Amino acid sequence: MPKKWLNCILAASGEGRAISKTSLYIMNKAALVDEIHAKIGGTKVAAEQAIDTVIESITSTLKRDGEVSIAGLGIFSAKKRAARTARNPRTGESIQVPAMRVPKFRPAKALKDAVR
């Protein structure tokens, strides 16, 4: 499993806080492709197509106001967020933020227990 470290964060951590390399493991799409390729075999292109299909399926279901439940992982859904007034922190000016739908993820109990 390839590990990618954020060297710039490690270099910038000289502000009195030490950051260990073990806490900076990052899993991205390329790392997922490598994991699937190593586990299942085949080509990396096929592994990437599998990941793309999962992402596209979740996205299209959420666009249709559906819900995606993956046992052991969690539930993806879309939540309606009401319009609100926000404040620009730089200028202090009030800004109207329109109502919108945002993605939401509720982790499954198995995932919560695994992370603990």
C-alpha cells in the first residue's frame, strides 16, 4: 500500500506541534485503484472504471433525491439546506446564501466501531 506524506505540513509543523508521519496517511483515488488492482487483479484501467462506476452511481442517485446504503460503510443521502444570511469574514459584509441541496453521509455502526 503506497503511503503519501505531506512533507509541506511536516515542514510547517515547527510551530510547537509535532506531527507524526503515521497520522498523515492519505487514501486518494489512485491509491484505491492500486488496492483494487492488487486484490482482484486484472488491469488498473478496469479497477479505475469500477471506482468511477461506483462514484457515478452514487452521484446520479443523489441527484434524483435518492439514498445509497452500503452495508458496513454507511448511507449517502442529499439534505436540503435552508437559505441563510452569512457574513464575509474579511469585510464583515452580510451575504445571502441561497437554499441548496448538499450531500450527507451517515457512517454505519461497523465503520464507527472499526475507526475507534
